[in-house]
Amino acid sequence: MAPLYRIRLIAMLLAPMLLAGESAIAVSRSDEAPSVTVQYHDLNLDNSEDIARLYERIHLAALDVCKSAQGPGHQDVESWIEWDRCVRNAMAKAVKSVHNEKLSAYRWERIYSRKLY
């Protein structure tokens, strides 16, 4: 059986490591990108009107997520470019995560202003 002082010494050495590990985990969680959940269980994704509704919901969520970036209301071109990139990337990731060809085609049509047949 190990002497009691050894157990205490091991516990004293391990405690700071465990606390440091927890703080590292907390830091990584706070560095995560902001996100918004877009509900679409009420929509029929075979219906073109509902595809448009979902796309609009995704667009509004992207605007909400990208609030932290300097918006288009600012005169600084670089901040507007950063905001625009944020919105476009958020929308692209959201559309991709739905895994729906019609929604992807709708996004393509909106970006390039032409229909895909």
C-alpha cells in the first residue's frame, strides 16, 4: 500500500494539469464560429415555393451570424468585403448541409441569375 503522503503528492501534481486541461477546452469552445439553427421541418422541399422560403431563412440566419463582421453600411471597402464573404460562406455551408439538390440549384440560380435545367 502506498504511503498517504505519496497519494497526496500525486494528487497535488495532477490537479493543476487537470485544471489546465479544462481551461484549454473552454478556450477552444469560445473560439468556435457563431451559428444559428434554421428550422425547415414545416417545409416541403419538393415544392419550389418552400425551397425559396428555406433559402430566405438561410439568408436571414447568415446575416444574423455575420453581424460581428463590419456590415455593408460602413464606408470601409475591406470591412464590406469581409462581411460579404462571411454571408456567402455561411449560406454555402448551410445549403450544403441540407443535402437537397433543388436547394443547391436554387442557390446556383440566385448567384448566377440563370436557371439550371
